[in-house]
Amino acid sequence: MILINAKKDVLYFTVLFLFFLTINSCNVKPESQPLPISVKSTLNLLQENPQFVMYMNFKNMRRTDFWKGNVSDSLLNAEKTFGSLLNTFKTATGASISDGLDELYYSNSWFGENAIVIKGVLDQNKLSAFLEKDTVFTVTKNADGINVYQMTDNGLYFYFRDNNTICASNYLKQLDVMLAVKDTSRSGILQNEKLYNSIQNIMYKDDIWMISSEKIFIKGIFQNFLQSTTGGKIEESDTAEISDSSSVVDSLALKKNLTIENLYKTFSSISFSVKMSNQLEMLIQCDCVNEESSKYLKSILNGIISVAKISSAGSKKNNSMKLLDDLRLNRYDNSVFIELNVNEKNIKELRNSNLLNAPE
């Protein structure tokens, strides 16, 4: 009898344990993709304390159905939108987004100085031909005899680190720093432990990611987010209009604190990453200073999205608000995830939205 009861107790405990695992598995943070060794070794060429860091792997993305169906037709506009940067490298080496340019690393400082690394199939002979017949590029040698080129119309300096890598900057001193970096160096972002750890935590690392741990930059991102969803800051009048919705009112319980000045202080970093296949999996990842901050932030975001949905109801002009129906908001420990899958259904709305624009 005692043995039978013991078996029942074990079975009961096992069922409870499995049930506990099941109901809690939804809140287990997904495992982020590992940072490729080649990407890690390149981070030592970028600035130690950048405003933001961006990485794009065009080689990976060109292989996907989403790229072939939705991106390839917009390549020319994309290159122009990125400014003269990509056109400079296309003119110099023949490598472009559509062919030859494999990876792009970009970091920017508060004072406007940038650090750029591009990798791909680069034709140095093409550049040599330009130098012989045109003044679009000038060339000098540094103390070690390495050719340093400059695009005359935009002042961008660059050099060939090897046959497949170009390092560039609009600031000659930054280029000197990059020239001094050895393959075994621990420099640049690798010296910024806080930022490097944040990069390690980015969920999708293979295709596109951008990250910042600078609170003022994060403040600017959320200014754009609020402007694109609610038309500006949430005021007390906004909550008055929806006082009949208890769920929204609960999420806006701290409505007097719903200002940009308080929002950005809860972050340790914010990142935007993309995984491309037959569709686009987009993720805005808000890593907070502690768990309480992440709870607070999720509550605020729930409120902002709810207010935006209500305020845009019946609007014929605000097509970008349809995206809000597809947003998924999740919290894992100190992190809040804003997730969106982009496909044929919502790609038009995304193109019309300024939700992901860089802060002014």
C-alpha cells in the first residue's frame, strides 16, 4: 500500500513538473545566434565608443527568396539612399550590393567621424585605372608605404587591408588607428566590454543588425517610435479618451511618467536585427538595466501600441498602423522584444512606415 501511494506521489509530482515546464516555456528567452569569429575579429577595427554599430551581410541575403523577390528591384534606390558611401566603393572597385560586396561594417561617433569596413570581391586594378586618368581619387602613402586613397568629392579616406577588405573613414586620424591594428590586436569595440556583451546578446546576427548602448541615441530612436505610432508623446488627454478600457488604463498606470526622458533611462542597449529567408523576421530588442525596468518598459509599450491602435481606428490615411496588428511584444528577464514578420501581406505598409527610421 505504501509502495502504491509512493508511485502515485511520483506520478503526481512528475505531471506537475511537466506542466510547470510547459506553462513557463513560453517565457524562456530564445537563444541568440553565435557571433561568427570573422565578425568578432573585424570589430577591433571599429571605434571603441561609437554612437551605434551596424553590420550587413549582403552575401547571405542575396541567396534568399525574400531578397530575390522584394529587395533586388530596389537596389539602385537603396544604394542612393545610403548616400555616396556605397557608390564610392562601387566606383573604386566595382563591388556593389547586387554583386561583389559581401559584408559592410559601419560605426559612427557623436562628432560625425565614422569607421567603415567592407569585404568582398574587390578589383584594385579598377581603382588603379581611375587614378591614371581621373582626379576623382587621390593617393598618398603613409609612413609604412601603404597607399591611402581619398575620394575628392566627399573626403572619404580608405585603404586596402588585404585583397578582399577595405577600411575607410571620413576622419584621417581614425584611419590611422585602423592602419595600426594587427590581426592579434584587442582594440576597438573589443575593448568596450559593455557594448561587446550587448552585441553578443543580439538575437539575429547573420544578416543585418544595428545596436547602440548610448542612452541619448536610444532616446532619439524612441522619439521616432512615438512619432510613428502616436504622433508624439503620450499625454494625460490620451488616456482620458480610452478610460473605458481597463486593460489599457492598467498598462498606462504611470501615465505621468510616459515621457522620453524616463523611457530611455531604462535601457542598457537597444538593437535591431533581421533574419532573412522567404520572409523577413525583424526584431527590436530592448535590453534593460534590470527586470523591474523591463516590466515597466513592456507595460509602457503595451500602452503606446494600444493607444496607437485606438487612435488610428477608422483612419484611411495611416496605413502604417496596420503593422501594429502584426507586432508581437514579449518580455524575457531583462529584455523586451518587439517582433514583426514581413511578407507580401505587410511589406507595403512597412515601406510607408517611418517606424524604423534612424533618429534625427
